[in-house]
Amino acid sequence: MLTRRNFIVRAAGATAATAAVAYAGAGTAFADRGPSAAGLRTYIDGRLVDQGKVVEWERRRLSVAAARLRKDYVGLLTGELDSLLARFAIEVDDIPAARAVLAQARVLIGSSGLRELLAGELVASEAATRATLAASGGRWAVSTVEIASDHGTAQGFIDTFDRARVGNDQAFWTDACPDHYIIATMPDGRQEVVEVTGGAMLASRFLVEYTDPAKVVVAADPAYPFAVAGAARLADGELIGGVCHQFRDEPGGGFRSQLKVAFPAAVPGLYISEHQWHLATEFGNWIEAYLR
């Protein structure tokens, strides 16, 4: 079990050079993205939303994620995390710095440390997922968001997305949303995801497999010819949902994304609506990173 004492010992055993490398590599993928997300338009429930509201959602989740890590974390970034929490009403202009602090914390804690810190949550959330799945009777509820970009192409974004997945670019994946804790490509090609989904209070762990489109529970839209789709499963293989992210080029330039995630139908409606903001945040950041 990762206790405060164990973490201090672990952190003390790291050399200054190792810490410097961790700091240098963390938080760079999205640190430069400003609050305006110029050139992006986000649609939730078919309505255009103020891009500032997407940034505001991320701002709130940055503080929640900092609180979750600070709960058991003692080490080189204690002061920075304390500072982030003390400024709960963090200004929009501070978001790049806040992203970098969380990215650095993830790197220093490490994947194994994060698993230990979140172990209790993962057990509880898996039990809740199984209960919700049983209550859903094979039905699914889908969280959907659309994002249009004035620049780039559908294929160009998918290429960036696929390179990051195949190359296991963990910073690209985790830094895109405060609720991402571990997103890693496994040797068999499945993607392990440890995150807080939608309006959930606990982190959950699931695996996304992109190799069998027939198992994807989200219907594809023929108006979007480019797709990244996968089935979401628990570690024992039980199907719990899926993703179907589709893209098309726009006649006047740029491209449009239709992003869908399926949950068991018995989940609270809040989960579906909150996950729309999760999708808007992570894909907005990924698209911005691609456009740079």
C-alpha cells in the first residue's frame, strides 16, 4: 500500500536529475492552450455552447483532481498542489499552470502509485458498474458532443490520435483532461483507462479495444466517414459500453467531430450530461494539440 511514509522514501530515493526530467516532460502537450480555444465550436445537445463554459468546466475539475491527489500525496509538489487548492476559484489565465502541476504530480507519483492511491475507488466503482449494467437490461445511454474546427482535416486528426495511441504517448492522453489519471496502450493494443467519467464521484478502470468493430454498441452515423470506435470492457472482459468518435471534412475547410460514449442505460442522467463536458474538454485539447 502506498502510504505517505512510503511515498516520501520513494521520492527521496529519486535523483535530482530524474526529477528534472519528469518536470521537463510533463504538462507540455496542452500547457500553451489558452482559454479561448480559437477556431473551435462545441455543440452539446445540438446547441452551440460558449467555449468559455468548456474552460470553466475544466477549471473546476482541475481543483477536484488536485484535491484527489493531495489527499494522499506528500512529495516534491506538495506546495504547488496546496497552492492550487487554496486558489479554488482559479483564474482562467492560470489553467496552463494548473495543468502542468497535475501533469508533474502524475509523473512523480507514477502509474503504480496512482493505482495504489485509487485502489479503493476502483473496487467500489467496478461493483457499481456491474450493478448498473445488470439493471440496464442490455440497453445503453449515449453521451454525445460535436466539435467543429476551422482548420485541419479529419484524416489529419485521426492520424495524430492513432499515433498517440499506438506510440503510447501517455502525456498526450492524460494531460487532456483533469479527470484522466492513467491512459496507456497495452502490449495487445487495448487501451487501459483510469479516469473519472461523467458525473461520477469515483475513478473507474476499463479497457477499450479497437480491433473488433462488431462489438461496438454505439451506432455509427454515415454522415461521418472517418471513425475511431471501440468496445469498453472490465478487466474480466465484461462489456460495459463503448466509444464511437466520427469525423468529416467540411466543405469550407476544417473538419467536424461527432463524439459518442455509451454507458449502461441505468446510470443517472447527470452522468450522461456531465460526460458531454468531459468529451468537450478532452477532445478540444486534443484537437488544439493536433492543430499546433
